[in-house]
Amino acid sequence: MKNYGLDRTQLKILAIIAMVVDHTAWGFVDFMSPLGQLMHIFGRLTLPIMCFFIAEGYRHTKSLQEYIYRMLAFSAISIIPFYIFFHEEYGYRQNIIFDLTLALLCLCISEGKIFKKWMKICLIALLVLISLVIGGWVVMPIIYVFIFYYGKDFKDKAIKFTGATVLMSAVLSVMIVLNQQYHFSQYDWTVQERLYLLGFVFALIPLYFYNGERGKDLFGGSGIGRYFFYIFYPSHFLLLAYIRHIVHGYTLQNAYIDIHVLALLIALIILSYVLTLHTTRAQMAVTFFMTSATMYLFGFVMEITTYEIEGVYTATKLQYFAECFVFIAITLCIQELTHTRLPYPVYVFEFVFSTFVMYCMFTWRENHLMYKDVIMDYDGPFPRMYVVEYGIVFYAFVLYCLAICLMAVVVGFYSLRNHDNLQRKRLRLLLLGMITMWIPYISKMVGLFDKYEIPALTIPFTAYFVVRSLKKYSYLDSVALDFSNAINRGNEGILVVDRNFSIMYHNEVVHQVFGQFMRFDSAKNVPGLYEALTSGESTITKDGHTYETRVEPLTEQGHNIGSILWIFDLTEHFEYLSSIEKSANTDSLTGLLNRKAFEKKVGEALERKEGGAFFMVDLDNFKHVNDNHGHDAGDIILTTLSNVIKQEQTRDMNHNLIAGRVGGDEFTLYYEGITDKRALSNFAHLLIDNFDNKLLATDYPGVTSISLGISMTGGSELAPAKAYNQLYKEADEALYIAKGAGKKTFAFR
């Protein structure tokens, strides 16, 4: 990996810049002009870089299935924007994300383990055929992705990539010449027009400087950057098509209508986003607000696109109806935002007054309470309903709207006395939303936009501020979200079932024990769950964790309506008990059994009467080591010997080797089930040699060695078993003999 060069994000930015330059040339620059050719050659950087990252994405993606779904989704989303911009050039052929999706699927099939060879050939051939028929870049992305994935190194990839590009350009040139004679394709190209495709080779230059690093998220780790490059592709087509539409003739009236249609789309997007969030009172209040605001926007778009007085009048009634509910929704949002319980009479008054306003709006011709007189004005940029004189209810409605906004501000500031800085940030955004709502009316009063009105344009901004104030600062899900977060972050699992064992609620911890299932599934169909619900109390071990379960009846007014299963993670508790037990039975330096634990284990082995050998192991001249090299050196040597013994414990899985440290430099072993002297002699030689070899890796090679004394016990009538004390005494005597024989050896007793 290079420490310099371009990271993944920078290369992708380069790719979209090249793409925008290329598509700008298609839309606004003469193809055969020097500028057009230069822009198209620069645009050829895009496809190879995208193909390169398809290969990289396949290698490094965490979820291949999600990756494929994402590519399929955005290739479908891009069809219409691509067609809007390129329909005259490409007709029915598809966008580059579609081509890259085909290449990714080919790579998945090629690497798939479930397909036989003949199946892979058939499936890839089918995808190649699809690319030939409707692909934008015919077959080329598939070839490029395979080259970037299977190439040995960059040099090998570059050679194959260049060869493939030249070959495909040559094949295309031949096809162009044949088409000029036989006319089998609708694309009447010339060879000179297609030579710019050789510009693909220039993409090898930035790819050579790829350093393998991910790079910074364009949006600061918010998660948007993950989808930015996908979203940008269809979006830039729409923008370029819109600019081309303006260039070819566009009126101010067209722009006015388009801007309001765009505002309506933004409102619908915000509403769709809010609907995906956790269902709570706060989410319902915001949904109510967004639905009413979207309805108002729709009514205004109807007004500015309708040319009959009755149509405009109907659109105006829809706007008033929506406005009434907008302000009721604002009151609900304020209540949830500030944790302030507003009196019910406030809502009763809003509902009654809104009903009265709508009545006056529908019957203004009879009672003239809303309008005194209305005419159709055809002198402005579009036909519109002109109010000659307003009625008293209209002014009352304006004051009512102003009062609701002021109430929102007052309640917000009042609640600040008992809230922290987070609440202030929420209320700051809400205040901006309230101010934004009145900008159109102020602009109308001062005549800022002449006969153009902009009330609908500020709706998306108000909606943005309201949703932002609730969502950004973790408030849109209100108390229910806090409750859900609390029980999901704890170590306890909670599951609720009804009397029929249908799962009504569960938190995430439950999935760790019983696996994945969904709400309303039957607990009887989840392995282990039904047993836990009917056992009362039980202990479950799963993935190294120990859980205790407890079932309690769920009652309502004295009637049993279901059960609650509590799951407690006792892993730390058992690990703590295990650590206490381990510390009580093991030597702190070497990790081997201490004297008491070793004696207990050997005693249990002797009761099994399978025979075995008792070893007394002692370091030679160990006092000399401590005196001359220090106690730290002594500890290293003791640890080295214990590691040698532990290694032998894991090597022989057929016999039980019990090891302990019973004194300063004295170690004891009991080899259960082995009484053959030759085998025991070999084992003793192995210990001596391995210890010498291990010392070579330390700073103290050869400063000491080990001597061993061995005693044996039988497990039959011919060789009766001996007691622990007798074995210990005999092994100690044998060790004394080994020491007298020159040390670094062993003896039997």
C-alpha cells in the first residue's frame, strides 16, 4: 500500500467530475469540435475507475447481497433520468450503473461456489447477451471488471486493460464500416467519431496512484457519503436536462411552476422519511404536519396551473383546509418538543375555529365573512383569484395563525428554564421554522415579488426545520424511543407473549440467545424459546455466554393475558467466580496448579486406579542463578520451564498430565495411565532437551538445567496403587539420586 497518491474517495470524485464533463459535452458542445473531443476523452476516465471499484467492492464488501441490491436499486432509479437526457442518443439502451450491475453479477457467478462450470458459462453468457442487447457500454464493463479482479498486479492489469481497449476499439471500427454498407444498426457512426474511446487508457494513470485507502467521508461520517455517488448519477442527469431545457427556451412562468413542483416533491420526500421512523406521538405529530403542508403545496400548484375561476377557487379551499391542520399540527409538535402538556381547551378551540373558517370559506358568497368580493385576474403572469375585499373572518384567521406561532415561541422559551443546551438547539431550529412561515406574507405586503406569490416555497424549509429539530437531537421518537434504547442497551433480555404464545414484544438481547425472529411469530416455532417460557427458570449457554431465564405471568385486571420472559446475562458473574477459583488453585507466576490443588487432582487420578508416574522436577543450581543474575532472571527461567510443561500437556491428548509448582524451583508432574519405563524415559529426555532449547531464546542460555526423579504406581493387583505421600517421597528420593549422578538427568525409584 502506497503512503502517497489518491484514495478511494478522491478517485471517485475524479470519476464523477469526468462524467459531468463528458455529459455536459453531450448536451451542449458540438461533438466533432476540438473542445467536444477533449471533453469526451477526459470523460473516458469514468468507466474504468468505476469498473475498478466494482472489483474492489466485491473483495471488501461486508454484505455482497446488500451490495447487489443497492446496485440493482440505483440502476432502476437511474433509468428515467438517463432516458430524459440521452433518449435521442441511446434510445432504449441503459445507464452505466446497469452495465456495472451486470459486471458485478458476472463476477459473483464466476466466483460462486454453488454453480457448476457449465452453469457459470451459461449464466455469464446470458448476462453478456443482455449487455449486447440493451447495455450502454456493450460488454466492456464486464471485461474491465474481470481484468481488474483477476489481474496479478497493476502491470498485468494495465497490459490486459490496454489490449482489451485497443481490441474492442478495432472491433467497433470494423462494425462501423460494415454498418455503413449493410445498415444493421441504428447508430450511423464513423470510425473517426469513435476513436475517442481510446481515452479509456488514460484512466490507468490515476489508478496507478491509488493507495488502497478509503479516504474521508464527504459528509463527515453521517452515512450519506455511502450513497452519494449512487444518488449523484441520476440527479446530475435531471439537472443537465433541466439546464438544457432552459437554454432552449424557458419563461419565468415555467420556472415559477417548476419551483413549486420541486417544493412539493421535497415535501413528499420529507414526509416519506418521517413515515419510516419509529411510531410515537412525536412522529405522528410531525407526520400530521407534513401531510397538511404537502396538501397545502398541492393546492397552490393547482392554483397557479388552473385557468378557470372554479378551479382556482377549489384549489384555494384546499389550501385553507390544509392550513388549518398545519397549525393544529404545530401545536402538537410544540407539546412533544417541550414536554409541556397543553390544555385540552387549546385543541378544542383550534378544531372549532378551523371548522368555522372552512365553513366561511365554502359559503363566502352567501355570508361574505371570508371574502367580500372576488374576481379573476388575468393581467398577471398567470390567471389567479384576486380578492377585492377581505371579510372579518379572514383577518381573524390571520391573527389566529399569528397567535399559534407566538404560542409556540412563548412555550418554547418558557420550557428553557428547566432544560439544557440540547433543548435550546431544538427550539432555535423551531423558531427558525416559525419565522420562515411568515416570510411569504411579509414579502407580499411589501410587494417584493410583484404579482408572484411564494407562500408554498417556504413550506419545505419550515418542514426541514421542524423535522431537523426533532430528529437531529434524538427527539423524534420521544419517550418510546428512549424506553426502547434503554432496554436494548442493557444486558437483560425482555420478551412478551400472549396466551397463544404469539410474540408481542422483544428487545435485541433476546436475538443473541434464540436467534432471529419477528413480532407476531409463534414462540413455539423458535428453537428453545417455547421451552424457556414453559420451564419457569432455566440456564442457557450460548456463544460463550451464560444466561438465566425467568418467566412471570402478565396480568391485566386480574386476568392472565400472557407471559414475560426475562433473560439475565450471568457471564461476567460466572467468569468472576471462575477467576476466583482459578486464583485459589493456581500458582500466580507460572499458572500451574499450586501444591494443594495438585495434591487434590492427583488424589482424584489415583482413585481411578489406572496407574501412572509421579515426577519431581528441580532446577539445577537455581540459587546460583538468583544470586548472579537477579530474581527477575529467576522468574523468567521458572516461566520458561512452566511453558515447556504446558506444551507437553497440550501435545499428548490421550493421557492426562497433571502439573504443579509445589515450591520455589520444585515442580511436580503426574502422568496418568503410563507405567512403561521406556516411554517415561523418553518423556524425561524430552523435557530436559526442550527446556535447554527454550533457554536459548532467552538471555540466560545454559545457566541452569533440570533434573527429574520418577516414581511409579500400578493400577492392578500385580502392581498395587500407592498413596500420594508415598509417591512424593519416592520421587524425591529418585531426584536426589539424579542430582548425585551429575544433574541434568533423571532416575527411577
